[in-house]
Amino acid sequence: DLIDKYNYEKYIKLPFYIKEKFNNGTFSITHFSDIIRMGLLLKYGGYWIDSTYFINIPLTKVNTNFYSLKTNYCFPHPFIKCLWTGNFLAVAPNSFIATYSYMAFLLYWKKYNSLVDYFLIDYMIHAAYYAFPEFKDIFKRIPFVHCNIFTLVRKLNNEYNPSDICLFNKLSKHERKTSFVGRK
């Protein structure tokens, strides 16, 4: 099933104040999906991978106890330091990371009516990373992907060559508009 803002309640129940704040425009659909993402991962486990990724390996090779894309080539942010990617996560049901992140979202939006930063999910992970040694240890065990995940964006108009692309390839929101029609 495709989960959207109309049917998510078949899968996860959110507190009234979250639904109310989303419906009155306190936060965007993007940040509503962050809350749903962590709630779904908490309840069911599995993968959350933004649709802007092209993955060049079977997902069975990704550790589903916990995995987040960790690469030397990432969006520059003062504290993430390429140690995780909030838009590429795999977790087991009821994992500490999903529980912490989901509860942090609920508490944040219960208290505040404005977004501190677009990357709120990364702030949640960052806080846990430094507050809980076991959290930090989990992230330290994630292997680095040693290739530029943004390479494919610059090669979209070229002929396909498997050696040109990474195992995980991120297309930014801007590049996502690029058409693949007529390309091989």
C-alpha cells in the first residue's frame, strides 16, 4: 500500500495535537511525513528511503537492525558530519533509535509551534548521538559508503555505465525534475 495523509491512520495512530498542528499549517507535509516515518519504523521496522534514491545493490545486503547511509560525500551541515542520513534508514521494530526519534518528534511538537530547522530529524538523531553512548556505538558500527552518492545527478544525460555510479545514489529535489524519457 501507498501510505499518504489520507490513509496513514490504518497503520499508525498519532496524537490529536499532531494532526491538529498539521491540519492548521503549523508544519508542512514534509515534517508530517517525518513523524509518520518514525512512527511506522517504530511499529513495523523496515526501510525508509526517500524516493530520490537510486539503489544499485539488493536491499537484503543492508542491516535492518539499524542502518543509515554514512558517506564522505554528504549535504554540508554543521553537525551531521556525514555520520547518518535521516532520509535513508533501516531499523528493526521497536528499536531504540526509532523509539527515541518518534518520541522526540511528539514532545517537540507538543511544546513548539514552529520549526527550528528543516533538518529537525537530524537534530533529533544528533541529540541522541551525544546523549546516549549506545546510540553513538550503533552509528560507529555503520560502514562508510566510499563513493560520491551525488555522482549520478551529474551523469543523468549520459549513457548508462555501471562503473559511473555508487551503490546508493541521491538525486536532490532540484535534479529529481530531470526527465528520463528517451534515455537509455
